[in-house]
Amino acid sequence: MSTITRGGPFAYASSLAIDVVTMSLVPEADTVRNETRLVFDRITAQLESKGASLGDVIKTTCYLRDESYLAEFVQAYDEVFQSHSPATHIAILGIAGNCRVQIEVVATRTPAERDEHAPIPSAVNTLDPKESQ
Amino acid sequence: MTAFIHSQPSTDVLPRRSAGVAAGDFVFATGNALDPSTGRRAATAQTITDEVRLCFAAIDNVLREAGLTRSDLVKTTCWVTDEAHRPEFIEAYRAECAVGVYPARVTMEAGLPGQCRIAIEAVACGSTPGGESC
């Protein structure tokens, strides 16, 4: 499993404030606000390892364990993205260990990097009228 | 080039955010039935079908700004808050799709902010600079 990958014009990163040895929340993540900050610190480190930064993030999907964490999460999230507003989706569901926040982001490559790569392969729309799930 | 589309202020249940973003040939759109003034599900989203329609209307607004249409959608991630909503969701979703164009889709059950019951994240792809479709 990777926590960050790059493909085409995008980088994908995700994190949560978990200690993978104990599979529990790290002690520094004592509040939802601190947990959110820590998750973004980890994502920042991942992005920087690939030459990107939080300023390159264009989209996030945020997972919270409980809706009661929303207000505190929103406050912390707004502090992280002050210069731009990524497209954002929030869902409430179960997360590993006792974590309360998990976030995945999509970041863009710089234009200079993008030019170095081959065109993105064709995408295909299915034509099955019985499509269902 | 990256363009953020329909940036919106914080509410008590959603942070400052954009409804979508165009990055190169790709457009990412978030579709939900939230009333931005209340941060709650819009009063017009009474049925699941209503809510799906409003989700697609929100996606349409992003696609339009980016010069794309629903026919350019390639992937959706759909969220329903209760399995009981799934049959009506599927029927309403298919009714909203352009005939013969069904993006790759996953549908998951999870909670959503603001008493929403349905949300749809969408990825669309436009033309490459050389004129070739994605």
C-alpha cells in the first residue's frame, strides 16, 4: 500500500493520525482539531516528498467517524486552506483504529512536469443499458 | 491550468470549499442538495429522486463553467445514507444519465452532513489540447 502515488497530471495522497504499531490514534491527536492538523501535516510531508505542497491540492474527500465532529473539523480545515478552496466532499463512516478523521487529496502536477509526460490514456464510457449496482 | 469553480463559504457542517475544479483536461465536481444559506438539505429535495436531480444540477453547474456536459463524465462516487434509498437512487440516477453514457460508478452507504441522503462526486474529462478526446 502507498500513501502517495503520482499518475498522469495528478498526485494522490491520504493519511490519518494513526500509530501503525498500535493501530490507535497517536497521543498528539487529542482533539479533533489537533487530529485534523496532524493528518494534514502527514499529507504535507507526502506531497513534499513528490515535490508538491498543500497549495497544489485541488480536491479532498474527508471521512469523519461521527457527525458530532463536524464543527471542530470544519474550523481546523478552514485554517489549513486559507489561500484557495479545494473541491471538498465529507462522508461519515467507520475509520481504522479509534481515528476520527481520515483525508485523501488530489494534487496537480506543476505545468512543467506535466509537459514531460505522455498523454493520458483514453477513458471509456460503458454502453450497457442494463448498467446497475 | 487549474480553475476553482463556485467557491462557497463555510457553514457549520462544511468548510470553505469549491463545488468543483477544472485541472487540465479533467473536471472534479461535488454534487449535493445542500442549501448554501442554511447548510442543510434544500427544502426542494423532498424525495430521493428530487435529491438526485439536485445533485446532478450542481454537477451540471460545474461542468458548464468548464465547458463540458454530462456526456463527458467518466466516473462517479455515489453516497447514500441508507440502503433503503438505494433502489430509488439507482432509478433516479439512470434517468439523469445521458442515454448510453454510464460513467464508472461506485455507490456506498455512509453518513452525510446537513441531513443530506445522497451525494455524488463526479470526474469528467474533456478534450486534450491536440483535439483528441480523453
